[in-house]
Amino acid sequence: MPKPHVICHMVSSVDGRILGSRWRPAGNRDAGLFERLHDQLAGDAWLVGRVTGKEFSKRESYPAQASKAWPREHWIAKRGAPVYGVVLDALGKIAWGRSDIGGDPIVVLLTEQVSDAHLDGLRSEGISYVFAGQQQQLDLALALELLNRELGVKRLLLEGGGGSNGSFLRAGLVDELSLAIQPAVDGAKGAPSIFDSTPAEAGVRAPLAAMTLRSCQVVEGGAIWLRYEIRND
């Protein structure tokens, strides 16, 4: 089964950190640059992890009781959208209070360990979900294949945070890196980076065989936009 072409698209400081509120000089941060380049990349879906996804939610929880036992089958509320917003939420921790983000219908990637009550909540709000794992961890390769099969996603923008980006990178699933480096520095410990890992994954290396620079462009405010083709072992 084919997978989408995956472009990891990020904006960082010169030292590779992605939490813009910490950057200095603050005046050098162009808050709109990420979205402008995102639009130029023209993906038919974008994907973020649970922590980033939670920032878009508008409610705290769904009702604790389910109306019924739901089969662990993919459920697509809306087909044929120009762009989908995909969120990794293996165990169903995010209660949304919305069905789209900026007009892009939300699609949640779950494991079969999610509760029936959470599936009730997603269905009540018209949020699509796809099962990509039987246990507590998502199978990222399977998730990509399902997005292609179920929704026709051919070009996916992977947009972090660093933990999710790192997981896809270590799985050999990133085909391209789009990185805009802004003229600012974080300069301190503790901020997430473009690609991150848990302590348990610190010794796991990504299967990168080659990175080839395809373009380098100076954009607004002195940022440098780099695009690399990635070849995995």
C-alpha cells in the first residue's frame, strides 16, 4: 500500500529550537512565516502530535459513559476535503469542541485501546478517526498508508512538535525537510527542537542514507528557507 510523500515543515531559531516565545531578539520572529510557507508547500493534509493538537481543542472532556460499544472500524465524517488536519492521539486524550481547524476537517489517529466513550464524543462532533494500532502505540507506517487509502492523501506536511517529528524520522518515513531558520536564538536548555526524542529513544538513530539540498531561499525578515530531499536506508 503506498504512503503519502511526507514533508517535515518547521520554523526554528538558529540553534534549532521551535518554541518561538523564547527567541531573542523577539523582534526578529516573524509569526506568520510558518503559515505562508505551509501554503506554498500545498499539502493535502498536515499532521501534528497530541501535545500540539491539544492547543487547538476547545473543551476539557467528553461524557464518561458511552451510548454503545463501537466497533474498531475507521469512521470518516467528511470525504473529499481539499486539506485534512491529522492529529496523533493514540489513546484518545483530546476532547475537541470543534470539527475543523482553520476549515480543515480534523482526522484523529487512534489505537484500538481508545474508549467507547471517546468514540462517542468524536462522532457527536463529526470528527473522523482512523485506527492505526491495536495496542497503546501507533504504527506510524500503517497510519500513513491508511491516510492514503481512506482519504487519498498523497502529500502530507508533518508539522511537529519535535517528539512526533523525531518518531517519523526514526521510522524512516520522512521524505523531505522544509526548514525556515529565523534570525533569532533560543540559547537555553529545555526548549523542544526540530527533531526530539524521549530518554528511552536517545540511542536510536534515524536511518538516513542521504540528504540533498534542493533549494535555499532568503525570505522575509532575513529568514533562510532550506529544502532537503531525504533518502532513507
